[in-house]
Amino acid sequence: MSYRYDPDVLPEEDTDENFIVRHWRGHLSLPKSWFLVGGALSTVLVWIILAGVLVVESGSPSLRLIAAAWVTFFGMFLILRIWALVGIWRSAGNHVARGGQPFWASIARVFLVLGVLGSLSQGRSYGLQVWEFGQLAVGRDSLGEPAVLSRGDGGREITIRGLLTVGTADRFEELAKSTPNLLSINLESNGGRIFEAQRLAEYVRDHKLSTHVSRNCESACTLILLAGQTRSADPEARIGFHQPNFPGFTAEQRRAAIESNSQDYIAAGMAPRFVERAMQASPDQMWYPTHDELVDADVINGDAIVVSSDSSKDTLGRDVRAFAAEIERKTPVRIDEITHLIGADAGGHDLILKYRLSASVDFARGKSAMAIRLRTQVCTDERSKELIDRGGHYVFRYTQPNGKSFDVNVNDCG
């Protein structure tokens, strides 16, 4: 690139302009706009902002604050990106007037367009993340109703029943402060926010509490279970594992989250081979290890561990099988334009309802709404709610036209 005169000065340029304004108006040379602003300066500023977010994330006791920090990061990144790109685009437009070659101006704009198109391809993913973080920052949680916390056993136990939504750890710590004789945590949770589970797990470890699963402990809940000095479970309790998830996760972010979650499990004392198997279950599925697997992996180590029950005395399992057979006799049933109930099955205390979809659905986008709708459907039916209250579980299994399937689980009506 060559110029006939000073490339930083245009005849119409206001000499009082600062650097930010000069770049925005395209008054910097194309090399400076491209390499200095679009390259070095933008990269440095992004890393400085990101470092600030990571400092907040590592030291903050509040998920709301962390979410607000990430919303701020995305906002500042977008502003910085627009400023850099607009300045480069305008500088390319002024490049020939400065005496530069048209070829370089055209190349710069072509690469700008390609870069923007590449960013737009991930726009939906990041948009979903910003929206989710924004909801969390103001104290709303798309997962659903927050867990109910209650004291029991004469003030020696706190039960966590329900989802670990934003603020659950704060509420728990407030309750624990007024429970001086606290010895154990009773868990009845489908999981929730990993951050909240990590804070609860830290409290359990620091205070050397025991953990117990009376009904179910799945997903992030297992981090709390593993933090217990003594870990136990009722005979019909279910302990489930799967990959972590967050709206808008890119493939790279998902891999990083799986690795981080795996390290948390290993740090808690689980065998790497067990962790590897647990992380094979996708976010839409759940792996429930057998009694022997849970004991061998030291997930449970107390006296009241999961034991095999006599099938002749397993009235819940018998009722689940009878309910499944009753539904099976009435299938197939058309539910709506694309959904057909094609069968029902029983797996222990699981009532598995099998659906066939005639069109693919964006399950990742509508997961929360679907889970809430199905939970409402189950919990407003007297017979279904009674089954859930006794420890039964509903598994809604949908198979799409491409053969892939996903599950929606309803495990409580608390």
C-alpha cells in the first residue's frame, strides 16, 4: 500500500478529533484501522474485559452478579466490534482518495463482510446465552420453580426439594444460619444451576455435613451429594448423571463445560472411568448407575445405601407396570398434528411414554417450556401425581423422523 501524502490526514479532517472519533469516521489509514484497531487493540481490549469477567466469576458468591458480568462483556464486545468494523469500512472507502490502491480497499471490505457473516452464523447461540444471562441477572430463572427448603429431624436436617435455581445457595445459607444443630442435607432434586450446586457443595464440605437422597438426585444435585462426609440413599432413590448444559452452548463451550464438570467429579473422589461413563449421557438423557456401580465408585458410602428390593414387595414397580400396560392397550393415539403416542413401557419405577414425531422439533430451544408443560400435565392428574409422590418417574421419549430421540423427565410435583 502506498500513498501520495500523509495517510492519516484528510483535507476535511478536524484536527481536534480524538483517536476513537478519527477511527469511527474512517480518518485513520487503512493499515492502522485494520492492523492496529481491528487487530491488536481490539484483541487486547477484549482480553482485558474478559479477564475482568473471569475475576468476577472466580470470586463472586452470586450467580446474578456473574450473569450481569457476562451480559456486560457481551455488550462491550458488541460495541467494540461495531466501532472497529465501521471504522475499517469507512477507512477502506477513503483509501483511494488518500492515494492507496483500489485493490486493497476492495480486499479489506470483502474480508470484513466474510467476517461479519461468520459472526452471524454464531449469532443465535450467543443471543440465547445473552438472554439467559440477562434473565439470571435480574433474578429470573428459565429452569422453573425454585427448590423448597425445609427443616426436619428436630432441626438436624435441611431438605432441598426441587430445582437448584438462581439464589438457591443464598436461601440455603440463610436457613442454615438459623439451624445450629444441622448435621445432614436431604436431597430431592432434578438438578439445576451448577454454580448453585457448587456453592452448596462447598458449604457441605466446610461444615462436614452428611448427605442423603430420599427420592432422587440428578444432574447438578450429585455435586452436593458427593460433598457429604457420609453419603446415603433410600432403597428406591435414583441418582442420575449427564452432561452439563446451557442455552446457546457452542460445541467448544460444551466440551469445556464437560471437562470442567468431569474435573469437579474427580476432585470429589469419583473414579475417572465412572466420570467418563457419566459424561456420555447427553443433556437430554440421564444415566442411572446400578447399586453396585454407585458403591464401587464411592458415590454412596453410608449405612443406608441403595439396596436391591424384593420384587414381590415392590408395589410401586407393580403399579407402574400396570399403568404402562393400560396405556399400551390404548395406543396408538394422535396427540397433535405431528405427535403420536405409540406405546408405553415400564423400567423399574419409570413409566416410559413413547412418542413418534412426524416433523423435527428444535428441542434445545423449547426444552424448558416443554418440561414445564409436561410437569403440569402430570402433576394435575390425580393418578399420575400419586405415582410421582410415591417415588415414580415419568419419562416422555420422543423419536424424530431422523431416528434420533430425546427424553423429558418428570420426577417430582413438589
